Amino acid sequence: MIRSRQPSEQPGAPFSQSARLGRTRWWIVWTVFFSTVINYVNRQTFSVLSPVIAAQFHFSHTDLARVIGAFQLSYALTWLAGGIFLDAVGTRIGLAVAVVWWSLVNMGMGFANSLSAFIGFRFMLGIGEGLNWPGASKTVAEWFPKQERSLAVAIFDSGSSIGGALAALVIPLIALAFGWRWSFVASGLLGFAWLVIWLRVYHPLERHPRVTAEEVAYIRAGQEAPRTSGEKRLRRWLRLARDRNVWGVVLGRSLTDPIWWFYVFWLPQYLSDARGFNLKQIAMFAWLPFVAADVGNFSGGFMSGWCIRKGMSTLRARIVVCIVSCFPILAGIPAARTHNAYVALAMICVALWGYASWSTMGLTLPSDLFPQDVVATVTGLSGFAAGLAGVAFTYVVGITVDRFSYGPAFWVAALMPLGATAGLLLLVRTPQYTNRESAID
């Protein structure tokens, strides 16, 4: 029998205090963090090596945009269908299938010999990697009370920054020592090691063999509506389009995710083209913006949690962090204009710090606004829209760089979060009901 909550277990209890109830939820979110790290090491392998691959196969920036865009297109489609898939089969099976898929595809990319082959492999890579974020968001919704969700999201989302930094640092060294093809094989093998740990650590909350009754009670106390039957869940999926909160989340993601795609996919090529960096210099410096983004993940998560503990409503705390985060993102404008490569890199670090703080809030909002059993679907819908926006932005960047320069892309990437934040202020509202299930039904 699950005992009742004691005063120290109130939803506002600090992390150190609530953790004494049990740590299973933190083991799980750190395991998802490592799936995100591996996800980014795999996807960044091509981007880090793009100066070498482009030179060997004589790819233009528009060609590179086609390769990158193929990934983004399938990634977007998988965010949409993947959210529904994960809600249907569960997080444990869904993420296991995803990691095996993208690991095998990434290893296969090491054998590509043409533009069409790279496009095909990158398209298949996006199919698997698109499941990671809906699955991670669903895990947080299932395993964390609302006052800990922003920190949990910051933990798993920071894996993107760590993975990007590791890829920028390690992948060039592997390529220099063994050739660029072996870099794809080495990064692909990481997923199989993670799979063993995942299957041991993760089980659903109600069936986990190692979770304590006290921890279950603490988690349940900070959550809302229970799950519904499959029939009712389907009806709610069909009616999500009527919810303004859905479109607020979708608009916010659509105007911010392309910023990340721009910096993640184009940074190594930019450093090579515009700043004259070779592969060794890319390994030395290209990881720094990802570390800055990692700081942004946690600073946004901690700031939001602090505001909630001080009595601010959950939604207001998320939006305040988004507003504040817009200011450092504007540093991308001077980054494009300075003649000093290292000043430009420092400004890019500031911009990615702000972006990651905003992104942490954007990924947390679905679990704040919707019942658990549609969180992955809403997250997937927003990821789908953001992916399509990213595809368009990527193609525009490729054409713009071939014809002009990187400058216009930096300006647009700096200004889009202002529109995203305005969308949240205009559209997103705290649900006006005690049982959130009634908002859609």
C-alpha cells in the first residue's frame, strides 16, 4: 500500500529533499540523457565531416542543404507519427527500436559514395532519431511531478549539447587517424551499448521493479489526470486541433527549432568557409557553442523551477524564461558582422545559450498543458511543424550562402525567437478546469 504524503513530500519540496523518497526517476532521465547524447553524436558526424566530404565529392552548399534537408524532412515526419507510435506501444519499446534503427543507418552512411546515397541514408537516419524527443518528453510526463519537469527536461535536452560537443571534438580525431568512413561506424556502435542499459533501467511507473511506494506517491501527487482508455484517447487526438495551446506550442517550436538546426548543421561548414578553420581547428573550437547550450538548458530549467517555488504559476514561469532568453539569442547578429573569428565564436556561444534556455521551456510546455497520454502526440505535432520549418530554412541557407554569404541567416536566426515568444503570449493559456481531460473531451 502507498502511504500518504508527509509535509516534506509536498510538490514544492526542493530536489535534495524529494530525492530521498527514491531516485528511480532520476536514473531514468539520465539514461534518456545518454540516448540524446548518442543521438547527436550520430547526426553530427556528417555535419562535422562536411568540409572533408564536400571537398572529396565536390558538393556545393545547395547540395549540402539537400543532404541536411533530407534528414530534417524524415525527422519531422517521425516526430508526427512517432508521437502517436510511442503513445501506442510505450516508451520502453519505442526508444529501443529507435536507437537500434538510427545506429545501423549511421554505420551504413560510412559506405556512401554519392550525393544520392548520402541523401538516402540521412533520410533514414531522421526516421529513427525523430523518436527520441517525443519519447523523452513522454518519459518526463510519466515519471516526474510538475515542479521537477523543467529540470528533468533540461537534463535530457542537455544531451544534445553534450553530444554535439563530443562529435565536434572526437569525430575529427577519428577521421584524421582512421579516415572519415570509420567515424560513422564508431559513432553508430554507441547505441548498442546504451540499449543494454535502457532495457534494464526503464520500466513503466506502475510496473517498475525498483521504484518505492513513497516515490510513486510523490510523483502521482504532482501529476494530473490519469490515463484513459484507447477509445477515449483516440477521440482526444482527433480534437487536439481545437486547442489553442497546441498551436501556441507548435508556433513556438516552428520559430525556434530552425535556429538550432542552423547552428548545429552549418557551424562546422561556416567555420571552414568563412573563418578558414581546418579539421583540427574545428575539433579544437567547434564544441564550445554546444557547452554554452548545455549551460542554457540548465539555467532555463533552474530559473523556471525557482520561479515556481517562489509562488509564480507554472505557465507564467515558463513564459518569463522564454522572454529573458530572447536577449542572448540576438548575439547572433554581431557574430555575423565581426571580423574576428574568435569573437564571432564567443557570440555564437551566447546565442546558443539563450536558445537552449528557450528550448527547455518549449519542450516542457506539452507536459504542463496536456494529459500524459497525449503528451508525446502534442510534442510530435510541434516537432513535425518545426521540422518542416527547419527544412525550408536549411534550403534557404544553402542557396543564400552559394549566392551571397552567411550574414542574412544569422540575422533571421536571431530575430525569430521574438515571434515565437509573442505567439506564446497570444495563444497559450492555463487550462481552466480541475481535470484537464475535460478540456479536450
